[in-house]
Amino acid sequence: MAFSLDTSLAEAIGPASAKKVERAFGMTTVGEMLGHYPRRYADPAELTPIRDLPVGETVTIVAEVLSSSARAMRNRNGAMTDVIIGDEHGRVSLTFFAKNIQQAQWRANEMRPGRRGVFSGKVGMYNETTQFAHPQVELFDDEESAQARADDRAHRPIPIYPATSAVSSQQFRELIEKVLPDVGDVPDPLPDEIRKREGLLDARTALVQLHRPQARNDVDPAVRTLRMHEALVLQTALLQQRAAVRSLNATPRQAKPGGLLERFDALLPYTLTADQRTVGDQIADDLTGAWPMNRLVQGEVGSGKTLVALRAMLQVAESGGQAALIAPTEVLASQHLRSITKMLGPDLAPLLMPTLLTGQMSAPARRKAALRVAAGQALIVVGTHALLGEKTTFADLGLVVVDEQHRFGVEQREALRAKGSSPHALVLTATPIPRTVAMTVFGDLDTSVIRTMPAGRAGIESFVAPLAEHPDWFRRVWDRAAEEIAQKRQVFAVCAAIDTTKKSAGEEDQAALVPTEEGSSGPRWGVVQLDAALETHPTVGKLRRAVLHGKMPSETKDAVMQAFARGEIDLLIATTVIEVGVDVPNASTMIVLDADRFGVSQLHQLRGRVGRGDVPGLCLLVTEAEEGSLARDRVEAVAATLDGFALAEVDLELRGEGDVLGSTQSGVRSSLKLLRVVKDSKLIARARELAEDILDVDPQLASHTGLREVIARRVTEEDRAALAKN
């Protein structure tokens, strides 16, 4: 019986196994199961030299069971199985715990001497003996005949799959072995002519060689083929999305001589930088085009992205059109409103009536704001997700500005866009994006970059405070903060959690953190703990302090930020709620606690909150990470340069594109399986060229049925949304 990729798993492997696999991995079809690729391979023909195993690292080896025994535990209930595995060069000790001696004996019988298998665990040493902590075992089938064990099958590379406690790698491999021979034709996204020219396998052969390689040399061609498939599918989908926007008709928004934009430029107390002028001209041209603008503006913290966006809003307003700016947090939305109102000044602000609309406003205030928006009185509207609500309507929405795109999905952007008649879209990000990531993630957008910074900035100095080597520096950090405050300056202190005694640190706080390295605990400092500790500091304890985090009511958060902006607070202890958009020129110092718990780009963002005026900036990155660790390298990298674009490349090297793209993105998980945006940059660029060539001659993919089928199966709207959330 032949299976297609759309065949249900219940039909292919039986209802019981299908239910198990769906629970473990969310898979329901044969295609989804075959898309669960091995993460590595073990070679049963070679025993890894155990003497070379690195202590402290998690490894996977192929070895032979040398001895096994079961025994009852002496001082507590239960039993244990002691196993020794190895080769002529070394031994590894494994220990398995059981509820009773019968279970322990069963394990000892299963792992009888002479059996070989794949063993995984963290390498440790005890009494000069190498051991695996929490070992995982996959034994080879020893029931085959001696002839069968010597045949080719026994020497094939063994795929090791991502597994769960319910479905082990071995169980998944057995299911693949059961299904793969019966899989029929597999749609190939590449036409035969291109496939042969590029030296790639056909789709079915690539899947077979990846899941059942006869030799190690089978794997690389399969991986290269499937990587190209992923790159081509994504690039084609992004180009289709771009074409879909360009097929819409937009209302041209032309600036008028002597109009709002010209009046605003005349009021500016400074000259636009070259980059601001260039990007502004690109946007101005887009706004007068036949299709909706769809542009991404990258710019360093403080480079003037808000100014560029405001000039676009004014150009749209000249024809009576409204502009909506959506920000990821209440604090940032309020900050944007104040900043825009201030930039417009007393002459222009009443004409544009900038209006705030957020979910946490009181019902009467929200109704009043919503009426202004619906009537078209408010030509500039600033808000959070509340702007996406069904009850929010616009008189003539001409421009959607999305701040900090990595916090929003394309579906949210499109929900706001749907409130107008094909409005223009401008996406802002202060997180510099490496070229290959931009090509992979934002391929549907035109991109602009603001690199030059406005003149008059005092600059920022960054230092690491390594408490692992110098624990006494912790007190020095706060002495330094007190010195800044004594000079009438203000200080931010950022923590990775609200309260370390509680599991949840608040949504916006947790979402931004990098994964904890194995063996490390959570953050040491929360806002609550730091505030309590500083109470006893001889100097800082007497200063004006306040706390700010995402769990506080909207009015309270806004009041705290305004008080800090007015200089009424010396030291603000906050979570990453202040990461973007907060502009207090008198703030001179940023102290980041548990700095190793943050990503490179996030530390760069936090640092950008200081040094924004003529007051020199100081950033102190406090960490207990050991020298030489990946976490410490991240922090050191940030301290070494102020160039966000250079840091974006460093971030890719240190953390890998999986983290840069985001680990919680369902679309990335299902679509970027083998593709690596750093290593495969040339392949991605080639895929882009192929996608452009294909769409030039066949925009609807009418004659490219394989590519059309794969896109329909692989790139859902949810995937597209996830790919936009860098």
C-alpha cells in the first residue's frame, strides 16, 4: 500500500502509535513525520575512544556493554542497576534507578554483556571513573543472526532523532523504517532541469538517504537538497507575499508645498542626518506609488527612526489620511505619544491631535479616544494591541507604523492594515539584522538602514563587572551609581525578573531572556530583591528610588516613567519593560544585573537608553558567568563595541540563528529545519535568484506544481507570521 505525504499517521502506523506521536510532536500526517529530521548519526561500526570524552559535556557514543548487575539500595527504598560500557581504551559507568529489585534485574538482563548500542549522557568523574549522568540508551537489535549482524545493515549510520520521554529516538526510527518504504511520489519543489543543473537529488531520494543512509556519504547530498528546498520554498513564499502587496491599489499620499511636512521641517532645531534624509526620500517616494509601501527601517538606538516615521505620518496627513503607530508595550506607546507631541510643537500638534489608545486605559478615556479616531479628528494614533481590536475603526487609515517588528507577527500587522483601504506599512526596528537573516525573514519588505547617529551625542562607555572573579565589585557598581547621581544624573538598573522567588517574571520580561545554560540556575536578581538589597546601601539607600515592571497597572507605569523623565527619581529599578523607546537625556548610567541572561541585541538595546544627550553614558554589565563560557562571551562582545550591526553578526556566531530567529516560533520550527542562515548564506542567495526566475515566468506557479504543493503544505499563514517575528 502506497502512502502519500498527506496520509494520516493513524492509517500508516496504526491508531495507538499515531496518538503517541501526535501527543509527543504534534504530527498527524506521514509528511509531518518524515519532516522530523535526524539531529545527528551514530556509526555502529566504530567504537568512540572513551578516554577522549570531555568531562562536563553531554555526548553520544556507540559502545558495548561489558558488565551489568542489580542490587537493592542500602539506606532507602528502591534498587539500582550498575552497568559498565566501553572499549579496549576505556570504561564508562552507568547507573539506573528502579522502584524494586525486580525492575532493576530486568534492566540488568536487558543490558547483558556483549550488547552494543547508542549511549548518551553528561560526562562526569567519580572515584577516577568516567560516568554518564542521567544516561539514555538505545540498544541495537541483538536477535538478528550472526550473518545479519555482519551484513551491511549493521554498519549503516544510525539516525538519532529529537525525542521525548514518550517517544524515544529508537521508537521513532522504527516507525520511520515502517513507513518509508511505502511512501509514493514526493512533490519536488525544483523542476528537473534546475535540480540537475544544481546537482541536487530528487525529493524522495533525499528523504530516503536522510532517514535511511546506507553510508555516511549519503547524508550530505540529502541535507544539501533539503536545505535548498527549504530556502526555495521560503524565498518563493516571501516574494509571493511581496507581489501580493504590490498587486493592491494604494491611495497616493503626496506632500504639498507649504504643507504640514514642510512646516514641520522648518521647525526642526537641527539638520537631518544624511541617512535620515535618504531614508526619508525613499519613504516619500513609496507613499506616492501605485501600490502600498511595505518598508523595513533598521536603525541604531537613537538614530532617529521615530523622526523619520513622523515625517511619513505628516505626509499622509496632508491628504486627510490617518497614521497608526503600534508599539509592543504601554510604556513605549506612552513614550511615543509624548515624543511625537513634543516634536510637533504647539503649532502642529492641535492640527494632528495625536491620540493614545491602549487596552489598559479606563473605559471612558478609551471611548473618547476611539471616537476621535473613528471621526478622523486624530490624524496620528499611537497604541498597543488595542488598535487591532474589532471596535477600533478609522476614518481613513493611510499608514501603519509598526515599532519593534520582532515583537509582532505579520498577522497582527495585516489585522491593522485591514482597517484601511490598502494602507502603507512602515516597520521600524532598533535591532540590527544580519543580511542573511533579513533575506530569510523580511524578504517581503523593502529595507532601509539608518547608520549615522545625530551629532552632539556624548557617547557611551561599557564595562563588564565579572563577579565570578571579583565579587567585591558588586558594591563598587552601586558606589559608581551614587557618584553619577551626586552629579545630578540618573541611573537605570535592569533585572531579568520581577521576583526571583516566583516562577513567572512577567510576559515581556521572560520572553526576552536567552535560554539558561545547562547546570545554571535562574537569575539571581529580581526587581523586588534588588530594591530590598539597596535599601541597606549606605548611599543608594537614601536616594530616590522607584521600581517599574510589566505587572504594574498602566497608570502606575506611566506615572513612574514621567516622574523619572522629570528628574524626580534618581534610580529606576526595572525589568526589560524599559528596553526600547524610553528617552530620558539626563539618564547617564545603565546597570544590567545577570547580564548573561540577556541576548546580545537586547543588551545593546538596554545600553541605548543612556548617552542620548550631552551627558556621557556609562553601561555596567554585571555577571557571575565564568570567564570563557558562552554566556560570558556574549556579555564581553557587547562591552567591546557600540556597533549594533557588528553585534548582530556576533550574535549569530555565538548563539546560532535558531535563537536569533526565535525559539518559540512555530513557523520557524516547522520550516527552518536544516537551513542555517549563517552557514547557508550563499545557498539562500541562490534560492532567492531561482525563486525570482521562476516567479518572473510563472507568477501563479501554474506549471510548477511541485513547488506550489510544497508551499501550500509547508508555509501556512501561521508560518509566515512566525517568520516575521524576528
